[in-house]
Amino acid sequence: MAISDEVRGARDESGRSLETGDADVLKDEAARRSSIHGWLDGIRSTSAGRLTLKIVIGVIGSALVAVGLIMIPFPGPGWLVVFAGLAVLATEFHWAHRLLEFGKRTLAAWTVWLGRQNWAVKVLVVLVAALAALTIIYYGLRLSLHFDLIAEARAFLSR
């Protein structure tokens, strides 16, 4: 059964095609109810909501990135927190989305490169990372708490 040209070009009062009937309306309503994007679009519908959302997203995302950058030298999920902060910022800021995509591409390239290396290079990378972490912990304790791990270890071993 062919659809006539009149029905094919016909639109309802909201501008939707009559070809699909209520299917598009139902699909849009379901997507709006089940998606965070629909909720965010509702907030963005006013200028005050748009500005408030940008400020809130900016503060939360920047805090996550700052905390993640502080955590990077220490054992733990520093880079994961940085990427989470960029993902939060990317919901409102295009520059953050581009930076997040660049970071994901760089991480994937690094992972592929390291995967192609032999075991000696992999061990060397782990040793350098461990040495860097230990150095940061040593100087962090020494400069902030005036606690010298090497002196304490010598004193402990000489007992």
C-alpha cells in the first residue's frame, strides 16, 4: 500500500509528519523521561538555569580535575579522577570535550605502544614509575612533615 503524496507531506500542528503518527511523540517522551540529557535540557531552557548549570558543572568538574592532578604522583586513581572531571566538564564545555577526546586517544596510543614492547621495557616502565612515586612520597613527607624516611630507616636498622 503506497502512501499518497498528500499524506507523505502532511504535518500535524506541532510540525511532525503524519506518516509516523504518534510513534515519534511517544519515542521523544520516553527519551526525555529516561535520559539525563532531557533533564539537563529542561534546566537549560531558561537563561538562569543555563548559567547556573554551567557554574555548577564548572565547579564540580574543576574540583575533580584539581584533586585528580594532586593524586597523580601517589598510588591510586589519579588519572581516573582527572578523566572523570573532564567528562563532567565535557557535558557543558566544548573545549573539555576536545581535551577529553585527546586524552583518550593519547592513553590508547600509549597502551598500544607499551603492549608491543618486550618484557624488559615493561619492567623498566614499572620501575621508573615506582621510583618516581617513592621520590614524591619521600620529599612530600620530608618537606611537609619534616619526617625523613631514610634517617628513620637507618635508626631502625641500627638498633
